[in-house]
Amino acid sequence: MNENQSNRRSFLKASLTLSAATLVAPSATIASVPLNEDEFKIAVGPYLQTNFNNAMTILWLTNKTAAGWVEYGEQADLLNQKAYGKAELGLMKANSKLNAVTLKNLKPGTKYYYKIVSKEIKDFQPYKLTYGVTVSSAVEEFVNADVTKEEVSFLMLNDTHDRPESIPQLLGLVPDKKQDFVFFNGDIFDYQTDEKQIIEHMLQPCVDNFAKHTPFIYVRGNHETRGKFAREFPQYYMHVGHAAFTLGPVRFVILDTGEDKEDAHPVYAGIVDFDDYRIQQAEWLRTEINSKEFKKAPFRVVLMHIPPRFSGDAHGPKHCTELFEPLLNQGKVDLVLSGHTHKYMVHQPDKALNHYPLIIGGGPKTGTRTITKIKADRNKLVASMLDDSGKEVGAYTALRK
Ligand SMILES: [Fe+2]
């Protein structure tokens, strides 16, 4: 509870006592004054996530269990379509504080208006469900990207390590707000403690700055695998593991590099298995680099928290080099974007080792933080890394082979 809420509560308590004693105000009025922390409300959101392909996932959290949906349309004053959370085994997603609704079959290059709506579930009896109040957001908008577009641009943030202020500070260094997405390349947290941390250190700054209208995509770093809430953490996102998608001239491949120490290390207490997970992803990556989508794309960009080389001799980094680098070379990857080392760096391609260029973003302390801008058309991909004063500290241009 913040100070304002605390003051308001004290004031309300005082008012209630006074009113009851003096019978000045009618009791109905007193009863209808809600205590702030008891009000049903949207805790955070909406925030957008997508792998493109004419679908957009809208997520939000309420402070109490509810049923929710999204109303949307192509005109701000005519939200004539409605979508619900995915039904599983006949049950729609409900009785939860977490909401994720995917809008499908969207028109390419079209602007959509939407609002989120949640109806509190006051009492859930087997044969009688009682709803409370309904709340909704303001009408927001996003553009559904045309996957055949000529140009793609995005921003990468990494290793902010529980410093929520870094998100607006770094985003503020890029004047061009028209990005296709923002990519979080891991270690946005030190370890996972609870929902409050996820909201305050990532979701709220994202919502406040861009995520109502520009989607973000996220892959775990080694720090997101730690802590008592690490197993609940993925449900707050569309995905935090490996994935691949095409947008414009770029095929994007995301790898989840797991932990940096060996699975048997005492700090993991015998309850992790990242070796096997990385091996599975290498098999998946082999299939991906042989896919039509990967081969025919003008550019291939790989995003992974632990770099495939140049991040020391710990088990995780070495395992990444061993498993992933031969495939990145074989697949003629045009650019790899990573974090993890906390020292920003651009590694040029090397004929013997990494055939691909590698950009490593810095962080998390002031003076070491970076934001990386990437723009590609069908002929050229340009990456520019800025430090937190806005100075370019790394750049790479790839021409179509
Ligand atoms: Fe880190």
C-alpha cells in the first residue's frame, strides 16, 4: 500500500467512525465508498505480444479473479468484434487474474482499436456464479504488421536486472517510436520472487512506455531461471523460450540458452535440466535452418541471451558454442544479438570460428547500459548500438549475400 492509499484508508476509517456516531451521512452512502485496495481493477495492462502472422496477443492482469475479453474493431467508435482467452477442454479461460486473448486472422497492415474488459468473479459456487463489477481500459490501438512488408525495425534491450527505470531511459534515446517490436534479450530480473516484481520491474514500465500499441518479444536469460517464482514466471508472457517467425525481409530465430553453470551445481539443488533443453533446441534449430522460411529470407537474425561465443569458460556458454555455433555457421546467419557479459561489444565474423557477426549488449549499471536498433530492408541490415548517453558504441551493416 502506498502512502496515498494509506492516508485515504485512515481518512475513510475516520469518516466511517464519525458518520456512525453522528448519523450525519446515510449508511448506504458510507457502504458504497470503496476502500481503494478492495476495488476490483486492472492491475497492469494491456500489453501486446506477437509472433506476427496476422495474430496479436493482448495480456493483462486484474487484482482479483475475473472473466475477461477483448472488444476490437477497425474504428475507434465501433468495437464490433469480441475475443476471449483460449478455451481448453471446453472451458474458456476465466477465474484467473491473468488474461491472454489472441486476436486472429487480422488484416495485414491494418490499424485496430481495442479495449480490455474484465468482470470480477465475486463468488464461484458449483451451480451459481456471482459476478461483481465490470472494468475496462481506454480504447487503445495497434497496427497489425504486414508480414510481406519491405522493411522491419526493432529495438533490443537486455540485462536491465531489476532496474525498471532503465526501460524508459534507454527507449527514450531512440526518437523513432515506429518500431515493429521491442525485444528483451534476457536478464530483465535478477531472479524471480513474485508477481509484484514482474509487474513493477517490467510490465508496468512497458505498458507506460509502449506495450499498449507496440508488441514486445522476450527470451529468458540465465537469471530468469532462478528463484522461487521461476516456474510461474512464463505464464505472464506469450512465450519466453525458443521460437521462430518471419517479418518482412528477416527470419527471426530465438534460442533460450538456459543457465550458465552446470546442471549439477549446488545452487540449482538438483531441479534443473538445461543440458537436455539446449540439446532439444539444437535439434529444433537444425530443422529450422533447413526450412523454406529460413532459407528464402533475405536476412536471418538469431537472438539468444548467452552469446554463442566470447562469454567465458562456464559450462552454459561452452555448451552453447558446441551445440549452436556449427548450426549458425551452416545456416549462414547474418547477425546474432546477445547480452549476458555486461560488456557491450561487436565481434566481426571470422572465417575459422564465428562466421556470423555478433553484437553483445551491455548493462546493467549506468554507463554500461545499451539499446540496440536494427533496421533491415531486402538489401541491407543495419544495426546500431547506443550507450545510455545516446552515443553509438557499436555498429554493423550486413548486405544481402
Ligand atoms: Fe545479466
